[in-house]
Amino acid sequence: MIELDLLVLGDANPDLVLHGGDVTPAFGQAERMVDEATLTIGGSGGILACGAARLGLRTAFCGVVGDDLFGRFVREELMGHGVDIGGLVVQPGRPTGVTVVMSTPDDRAMLTASGTIGDLRADLIDLRLLHSARHVHVSSFFLQQGLAADLPELFQEIRARGGTVSLDPNWDPSGEWDGGLMRLLPRLDVFLPNAMEAMRMARISDLDEAIARLRAQTSTVVIKNGGSGAVGSSLGETVRVPGFPVQVRDATGAGDSFDAGFLATWLDGQSMEQSLAVGNACGALSTQAVGGTAGQPTMKEALAFVEGRSAP
């Protein structure tokens, strides 16, 4: 019996977002002042899970944290956002990962101590949650070094029972842009890179050609392209939906909030165009607050924003 709409497999960790002032560090024992520092739930998977729960999806998260202060923070934040953490594994003796984000309205730089971020393996996944979810999403593929080898078999099992799967690769710190991902593409229902990631994986600098190359390998490709909006390609059709003009305060997690909005609408059987529009709305609204989750909308708020009535 299906009990969950979405199970997220991947990374959740604290983000310390430094915002305002001069956030560029300077060596030589120089001290620079920033306007604010916000400690919030981070990690692509953690932000997506919170966004999906906010939109009304029955959402659970499977990942690994340490038995430490940061691990307890992650547990409390996910629960506080309405996410089922029955699959969150606590690994004694291992430090929870953490990211420091230096954020400006135009760009971000991130420093991450990986800790437990890549510790998830197939044998740690709660089978009750896995079997009860109609959709499974994998976040930050290139950081999931313990899980990557198990994904082909895992995806095959999920799809064999009628479930669907999606994946967001996020950045590849190694710079190789594969790590087995290209072999996984035929097993995906939705692939969710941003424009830069798509071009690097397709090994071409033209976005349209990158979309075509990736689309030849998988069922549906959805490309996030910041303020320019998003592109979805599926079943021989390519749909482009423009973004929303907003004054960006902090773009941390905007792509993950987009993923939540797109998947919530797509799982509801809505059109590609509507799914992209809701994804764009969720991404845009998330940039109105510091951190990945403070600006995430409800579905009612996202739809109102799409229809141009109001912004929360």
C-alpha cells in the first residue's frame, strides 16, 4: 500500500549562510565583517524534502548523519518541516557534514566538509519507506559515493513495482562529470540538472545540443536555468517556460526548491508546462529569504504566484 508520495535519498546537513557585506574571505589573518549569518538545514536532499513537505507531499528522507550537534540539528529541522525521518541513519563516530555558504545576490561560493554526506548505502535504506513511496528521488549524485554503485539495481526494483525515480546530479567536485551517471540515465524517469551541469555532462557548450544529447539517453530531462527559467524535454517535445523577475536575496537551494515544485506538480499528473511553471515559482520564491527553506511556499502560494495574484 502506497503511504508516501516521495522518498528522498541523499544529503542533509547544516548550512551556515554568510550574507551581506564583503563575504569574500581574505587570508593573511584579515577579518572581514558580514551582515548576517544564518544556520539552516542544507544539502540538496534536505532542502528538497522540506520543500516537498511544504507543498503538501507525504515526504520521507533517508540519509546519514553523525551522533553530534550538527546531526541533532538536521534531525530537528527535518522533523520541524514535516519530513518523516524514520530512514535517517545516525552513524556514531562519524561527523555530520557541514557547508559554509558565502552568498551574494549574483553568486555563491561553498566550502563543504563532507563528513557523513556520502555514507548512505543501499543496505542502510529503510525498506518500509522504499516500498511505500510512489516516487524516489536521489540528490547530489556526485557526493553519494557509498550509494552510486547500488543505484542501477535499486532503480530497477523501484520501477519494476510501478514506482518512478528522479535524480539531481548537483556539482561534481572531481570535475569528471560522469562517475557512472551516464549509465544510469536510461533507468531514470526524470533527470534534473541545471544548465551548467547539463553542458558539462554532455561535454558541449551549447545548451540546446546538451539537452538533445541527454534526452537521447533518458525519458525526461528538466533543465534549471536560473532567472531564464526552465526547459523540459520529454516524448519528443521540448517546452520552455520563462522565469519570474524577482529581486534575489539569496539563491541557496533555489534549484532544490524548483525540484520540489516540479515533482509535486508532475506527480499530480499536470502538464510539463505547468510543472515547469510551478518549479520556477518555487525556485524564485525561495530566493526571497536567506537559506534554502525559509522562503519555500505552500502549493497555494506557488500557484497564486504563477497566476500573478500575489507573492507571500
